[in-house]
Amino acid sequence: MANRINREQVQHVAGLAKLEFTDAELDAFTPQLDDIIGMFETLSEVDTDGVDVTSNVSDQINVMREDVADNWGQSEDLLHNAPDAARGFIKVPAIIDESEDNA
Amino acid sequence: MNYFDKDLASLHADLVAKKLSAKELTQATFDNIKATDPQIDAFLNLNEDAALDQAAKIDAQGINADQPLAGIPMGLKDNIVTKGLTTTAASKILANFKPVYDATVAEKLADAQMINVGKTNLDEFAMGGSTENSAFKTTKNAWDQTKVPGGSSGGSAAAVASGQVPVTLGSDTGGSIRQPAAFNGIVGMKPTYGRVSRWGLIAFGSSLDQIGPMTRGVKDNATVLSAIAGHDNHDLTSSTQAVPNFAADLNDATSVKGMRIGLPKEFLAEGVNEDVKAAILAAADTYRKLGATVDEVSLPHNKYGVAAYYIIASSEASSNLQRFDGIRYGYRADDVKNLEDVYVKSRSEGFGEEVKRRIMLGTFSLSAGFYDAYFIKAAKVRTVIINDFKAVLKDHDFIMGPVAPTTAFGIGDEIKDPITMYMNDVLTIPVNLAGLPGLSLPAGFSNNLPVGMQLIGRPFDESTLYKAGYAFEQNTDFHLQVPTLGGQN
């Protein structure tokens, strides 16, 4: 294995992506990602000196519109999709872990 | 209803003449689905009561001759949101999600009075080429149930190919309409980027995604594209270009006469199966007999498309999929101590393996220290690939080649090997990177499995692809062959 990415880096990237993996998953993922990143590196064979990036292939450029508020009147339906809701609000657990705060 | 013998025009004529009611047609479609879906597993969710109600209303109003799609049943890939009808993207994280609005394409087909019979299976969030990445079930190829239907629009392709329904919509980010269409022997169009509104398509790679029709024949496909295309204020990348009546031009089976066609040598290179190669060379001869010129051309950077794509599409996906955080909708993990836990555990438990792999690849490619070497490099290679196409299409009306290097592979054969799976899209991905239209249509058989041909055109020139596809179809009989399934045929 060329070691383009190691286990610690995979864990770091997982943290950025708000994902977590078990040890067994890390064992499987690390060499897989390493191989795929190896495939990415074939791009170094392409001479891109002086070439612009392409980020968008739409034929529309800088389309402007008025910023007008629109009341869809669907808050109840929207809240129906929330995992937990009460009195017109989405419920979430405490942002700060109180048990850690006290420790 | 036997959809193998009927195209949209003949169904429409029967509906107008009242030889058939929309309700009978819709009921017959559900009968088809119930007879064959235990073998095919194309649908995730049926819309039976609402569809039959809608059909009855259409019958009460009557169908006019100027409503070519009225009363005709269709299915939607389940990453296209439908108001009040569960839409999952084949992910556990959206298992119970009920959208509060309709995608623009769903609205347009409803305006055309098509009847939505249900939602078709896909690889989770459209990430995959076999439909094996669905969190719910694996769809089977209509021709051989031990083979994959392709993906990610595998449910939409198999539903049409097995005669369940005459029309479905798919989405195509790197080949997800064209490859399953090829594997199932049907017609699939990936329109020019911006031709069809993406509003209500659950986003994967926003600079690559397009919705398009999947049908048994070229003319049917053209009819549906005209109905879903056009500018939409909800998607400001959608084009303001006028939408032609694509089907109206399809009446001349020799319309390719005088056209110049490019056949890239890279499309027949190593890795492309001999039978696939033979089918494409035979198709080139068909076009020559019809009066077209077929030249060998080169797309020298085609082989870098897969690497550039997996950086760009994964980067866009890692950003788009941040919204799935267990707060406003979708799956939320139990046993959480704080908000960070909600994010991490909901995402880790809710997403499947391939989706996590793409999020990881994208997050890596965009992360500090790697952004220039990976993401920026890929975005430059994208420009190089676009320039290759421009050079060929400057003096060729369109490009022809295979859709995929092989026919449908076995279920379970490639799912453990991501790079092998990714390479299946080597001939379709560059078309998305360049934003060009690509049409997939039946061009032969290998060991009783369909071979697909791909026609690639200039931006917003779907019309030439349909004409060339129609001419090919009128001079061959591949599209007339149908799979044998229990209860059908």
C-alpha cells in the first residue's frame, strides 16, 4: 500500500464529515480510500498549466431575482417530518453535554 | 396491458377514441407491476389510490387529441420529491420522509395529466451503478434476474424494460440513466445540463445532475423530454433556451443522410467487451448505409474522466449531504448525549457504506492541504475534457460509442470492489463533466443481454440525437425484442 492516507487521517476526515467508524470499518475503509486516491493521482499526468477550472456548465450566468418572502403556509407539514417537535418547534437534545460540563 | 406492443402514440389514440379509459390503463399498470415486481423489485412505493382517483378524474374530463400524455401512467425515480408521497432516495436516513412540495418535473408531468403510479428503486442517493446500494432492496435486470439492472436508475430502467409501465424518469450524474437503459435494452436520455429543472431532485452532484426520460422507444422518449424541459425560476441553472417539440421531427428514417459522426477510438479501446465493440461497429455500418459518414476521432483525455468525476461529484455530494443531520427531517439516532452526537450518530447509522465512502472522498478532496492537489486539479482536467469534446463536435454532428464497456454483470460480482464498479462509467462520465446530452439506445445483444449504444451531441442539440436514434431504430429490430418474464409476454 502506497500509504497516501493513513488511519489517523481517515479518522480526521470522518470528524470533518460528522461521521464515525468502528475499528473494523476503519480497517476496511483506509486501504480502499487509499486505492481510490491513488486513482485520483493519475490526474497529475494531465498538463493543466494555464488551464482554467470549470465549476459550472450551465449556460445561465448570474441570474438575479428580487428577494421576496413567500409564505408557503406549510409549517405543520414541515414539522411532521421532524424527528421530534412540540408547540411549533423542532426539539433537539441539549447542545452542551451537561454530564461533561460537570466533570 | 401489454406495453411491449404499444407506444405512447397508440395508447393516446386509444384513450382519445375511448377504446380504453385512463382508469383501465392505470389499473392494468398496477396489475403489471403486481405480476412482475416480485421478480424485478423495481418499485419502492406505489401510489395506487391517488393514481386511480386521478385517472377517474381525467376520464370524466375526457382526453383531447392535443394532450399526448394525458391518462398515461409513469413512474418516478425515488430521488424526485413528490408532495405527500414518501420519497426516500433509497436511504434509511429518509425512510419516512414526506415531501411538502412536488419536484418541477413531477408538476410538469401532472400538468400534462400523466399518472404517477409510484416511486422506483435506486442506489442510495443515486450513488452507484447497480442498484445494489439501495437500503431497501436490489432491483433485478429485466432480461436475467441474476444480473444487476445497472444504476443508479435501475428501478426506473427495469420497470420499463419488464413492461410494467411505459415511461419513467431517472436522474444521471455520471451515467445513471444511460447505463441502466443499456443494461435493460431501453432508451434513456441524459439531457444537456440545464435543459431540465433540478428543483426537487434530491441533490447529489449539483454541477452534473440532470433528470431525463426512460422509455421503450426513441419517439416516446422525445415526447416526454419536451414535457419536462424548460426554464424554471426555482432552478437558476435551468436554461432559458426554447424547448423544441422533439417528437414532431421524428418521421424520417433516413434523416442521418449527410451527417458526420465521430467514433472515438478510446471508446473501443481495451476493457471494452468484444461483443459490445462488434455491436457498435455494426451500428456504424448501419449509419454509413443510411448515408452518414463515420470518422475515427479521438478524445485523448477520456480516461481521466473517472478520476476527475469521483473528486468533483464526491466533493459536491459531501457538501449537499451535510443537510442530513437528524434535526429537521429524516432519521435521528437514539441514545445521544448532545447535539454533536445527533449529527454524528444519525449520519453514521443513517447513511449506507457507498454514501459514506463518497462523503469521505469529497471531504478529503476539499480539506485543507488537499484542495489544490485534488479538487482544483480535477476542475482543470474537466476543462481539458470539455475541450476534447468541443474539438470533435466542431465538425461532427454527434459522437457515437458504447454506453458501457460490458453488458449487465452479476448481482454481487462487483459490489465489494469500488474501483472496478467506478470504471463501468468510463464512457458516460465525461458527458456529464462536459454537460452534453447523451442518448442510450438498444444496439445489439451479447449472451441474451442487451448492448447499449450512446449518442453524444452538442449542447442543447438533443434533437439531432433523437433523429439519429430514431433512424437507427427504424432500420434495426433490437428495440422490438422483449424479455420473457412470468405472467408477461
